Amino acid sequence: MYDTTHSFAKNNYQSRWQQSMPDIAWGTILLFLTIVTGYALVIPAAIAGYLAYPIATLVCGYLAFASFTVAHDAGHGNLFKLGSPLKPMESWLGWMASIPLLIVPYRFFQKIHDRHHAFTNDPDRDPDYMPETNSWLKVVVNAYLVPYKYHKLALTQLRHDPVLQATFPSTIAFLSITLGGLITLTIMGYGLEVLFLAILPLLIAIFFLALFFDYVPHYPHKLLDRYHNTRIYPGKILNLLLLGQNYHLIHHLHPRLPWYKYQEVYYKTKAELEKQGAPIDQIGKGGEQAFLLDRKAIDIPADSSSIHLLLKVKSKRRLTDDAVAVDFTFPGSGSLKYQAGQYITLSKWLAGAMHTRCYSLCASPSKGLVSIGVKKTRNGLVSGFIHDQLQPGDELIVQGPFGHFVYPPNTQRQVSGLILVAGGSGITPILSILETALEQQAKLPVHLIYACKNKESIMFFSQLEALKSQYSEQLKLSYVLENPPESLRDTGRLSKHLLFNLLGIQGEDIDRQRCQTREIYVCGPEPMKAVVLDSLCEFGFDADRIHVEQFTKPQTQPIGVAKTVQISLADGHHRLQVASNQTVLEVANVEGINIPHACGNGLCGSCKLKVSEGKVMPLGDSVSGITAEETDAGYTLACQCRPLTDLKLAEVRL
């Protein structure tokens, strides 16, 4: 058993939906019996000539559609509670219900469907992802591609996944039996019956399943957070016809609920859903909440302070030979509310794995832009992709904003000036801070010192020069070039001596009090930051006024007895020795173990793990990347997880 040492009581929201979970899902079992009865009546009647084949096709199409719901509930383990002596029947019912689906074996579907819940609306990892389109022809084509994508994923991206590999024998056996049976019946002279009672119903079922399980509930397929990645469109008749899938958000929030409980839980938790801004459409009504037009799903609120969604690349422009600026299009009329100096994370599936990187927002928040600058690094997989392959119109998963390297500082104190020191791509957050300071404080002296290899490597050069011209009396701009042209031979690599010269703090007659009321922001390579910090501290600048952007943290040296931490990840099982003063993530990074993560400081929640055994230190309230509910359920963050005992952890896939 896990023990997080937190004792969060289950809130009313949790208890309301859990009270609706039956010990036996009689509604699903009744649905299964109805489907069997339907086939037992329709097929003989059609073969005997009592029922026209086109009508039999439509009926069998709906029965196949309904069969999926039984297999779906069984796949989530919803038919019988854990520990029930009837639990083994669940798989049997799942397999029986998958027979009309012909090409989607139950066990295979069960495991690959877990990925849909884990990576909803992720175009690279969600097997059910259907891109937004205004063409119904494309919707139809994409619907029929879903089963193909299932098998393609299994044979390509997931071919080494042990969970999927375990389903291959049953998948081969199922496909051999169903397809072999259809071929045999056709050879025996029942080709017409196979076509009208099996093939055409399957095609009908696949289209409507993809439409009402994948396309409509997730439209417009942009949002990835749990309360907004799918929608609700209430209705009692729809609830019966679609077997609960008009309450698809309820299923995603509570996958253990059987289909006929979705509507009940919706009304129980409606107030909480509305509080969270969940998209709830109104069929047959106009306005902002009309069907598929709910603004909560297709438009991001103005000044949204947190996003987790697909953003489309608006433009990409070259800054230097190895750096580009990327601007994103924000959905609808919304905008991202962030502080100057903060960053976002970008995620992309590359080279067989998901990679997430942090990139600072490089525009003033007042501009309403989501814009970043990316410098291509040696062997940089993500930066190389952005630099060489990313094109306008492409979409990336964006989350944020994050970070405490912000301007203005969260203090009320006298500021006599602003010193900004940037190196290389460290100009990106500094540029945002620079623009914001110039906009907000017209009389504040600002000095930007920007260190680069040469003039050609200066990112945002034209923009900086424009600011220098516009704010000539307020802004001082100093370029420090390692390889300067002949006209600038007096610069060179940034050193203490050069820094002091640039800041004008040489000599005994310097106004030290004025220096100590300046705010200083530093971002760049580690060696440069070390020089700047040592120099400023030596002179006596107020350390509380020196703000440094840290994207990496040194490993904490272990204290006391290390605990054994076993981690199950997509690439296999790993064992680490982690002391209670270390985090699992920092030790994993040193050992070369790739735990998916982004910010590394508990803000984004990208490194969530399930604690199956052991105790971990409680997480503070400032850790916003995980909820109390999730902690109470046995989840933790690798970047915050400090073991109190030996641990068993697993990557979160569901």
C-alpha cells in the first residue's frame, strides 16, 4: 500500500461521484443481453426473408455501436467491483462484445484506449485524436482511420511497449478467427449476408463511434487539461441513443463509472463543473453555448493565467544563423496573462519519445503575444526540430506560464535603476523584462548588457536597436562580444573588470547607496552568471535584488541512508538510490534515466508518478502541479518526491 503521509479527506465532489459507483454494473449487463437478443432476432429474420437486408444492416449497425459500450465499460473494469468473484466474467463479456467490431480485439483495445485517457487531444500520442476540420468528408475519412491508427501505433511507436506486446497473441487469434470466419462464410455462399449483416454494420458503427466518442466530444481538440479536454451536451434522449457519450467529460473525469451513471453524476457535480469552466453545450439553442460553439471549449478566456493546449504556429522568423523566433496563434479572442520573465513549456514527440523543453516568453505581456526565441544547440533534439522543421500552421503542446524570474519584483521598495545582464539565448526573458520596464516606468534608467560571441549571433538585434532609438534617454545598451569587429576591440569576453567598467562602478567616489537600490536580472550560460554574481556580490550589491534565472539545478548531495526507489517507465524498469534530502528526478537525471518532465520545480505537473508502495514527504501548498485529491489518491511529482522509505513508482498513463 502507498502512504503519502498526507491525510486529505475526500471532499464532497469526490464522494458524490463515488456514491454512484455500483458493485455490479447491471445497466451494462442488461445492455449486453439486449444486444445478444437483438442479433438473435435480426440475423435469422433477415436470412429467412422476414426483414429487408438494408433495415437489418441499420439495426445491426446500431447493435455493433452499442457493443462497443459494453467492451468499453469492461475495459475500464467497471462491470464488477474489485475483489468480486464475478470479476473474471468481465473479460469474457468484453471479448464477446468485441465480436461485432471484427477488427478491434478487446484486450488490445483496452490497453491502447488507456493512452487516449492519458494523452487526450495529444496529436502524437492520443490514438483517438481527430484533427479539427470544417469538412465533413475529412471527418468521415478520419473516422475510418481510427482503427488503422490503433494497429499502426501498436506496430510502430508502441511496438516495444511490453503492455501492448502482451496483447499481440490474443489480437492475432481474434483477427484470425473473425476475418477467417467471414472469408469462410463468403466461400460457402453467404457473401451477401456477410456484407449486409457484418461488414456494412461495422462501417456504420465505426463512423458513429468515431463521431460520438472522438470527434464531437473533443472538438476542437485543442485543450488538454482535465476539465476542458472534452465536452458535455445534456439530454435524456441523447443519453439513451448515444449510451451516455453526450456526457463524455464525466467519463474522462471518472473512467470507473459505467455509462448509464454519467448523467446522474453530471447533475450531482454540475456546480463544480461550472465552477471549473467546463464546456457544457445546449442542443437546439443559439448563443455562446450552442452545440459545438461553447466559448469555454473553442475560445480561451481573455487574460487566461494558465494554459495547457495545442497552439498553432503563426510565424517563424530567423534571428541569426542558429536562432529563430516563433509566434503562436492564441485561440479565439483570448490572450495569455503572464509576467515578464516567465516561460512556457513546449512538448513534441520526437525520435520515439515525448520531449518537453522550457522556453522563455520574449515579448512584453502587454502585447498579448505568445512568442519565444529558440537557439539551436548542439545535438538539441527539440531546438533542432524547431529550427529546421517547424513550420507556420504546425501545432505544439504548450503549457504555462511558469517561473519566478519576473518583473516587476513582488516587493514594494525603492528602485533607482534596472540592470539587465544577458548571455546568448538568455536574452529571451530579459527582452520581455526590458520592454515591460520601458513601457511602465518612463523615468527608470535601464542598462542592458548583452554578451554574445559576435555581432552575427546577437538575437533580436533589430528589435533591440529600435528600443535603443525609441528610449534613447532612458535605455543604455552595451554589447559584449567575444569576437568583436575591429571597431569594437575594447569589448571582449565579459569579466569582472569589464562589467564594473560598463556599470560605471570603478573608483572610490561611487554612490554605493544608489547602486544598492538597483534591481538586477541575470540570464545566460552558467560561466557568465557565475562571473556576474561573484562580481556584484564582491562590490556589495544587495543579494535580495539580484534575480537569476535557473533552468538547471545542481544535484543535492545525499544525507543519511539512501532509499531504494523502483520506477516503472515506458522504456522499462529502473532502480535508484535516493536520500530523503534528494528528489527522484534529480537523481534520475544524473543516472541518465528519462522521467518525462518540464519545469522541474513542481509547477507544471509533467513528471507525475503513481506511488504504489512506500512513503514520501508531504508536498507543500506551493506545489501547484498536483492537487490534494491526486496526492490523496497516491500520486506524486518526480521533481518533488523525496522518499521516507523504499518506494515503488510508476509513470502515469491513465
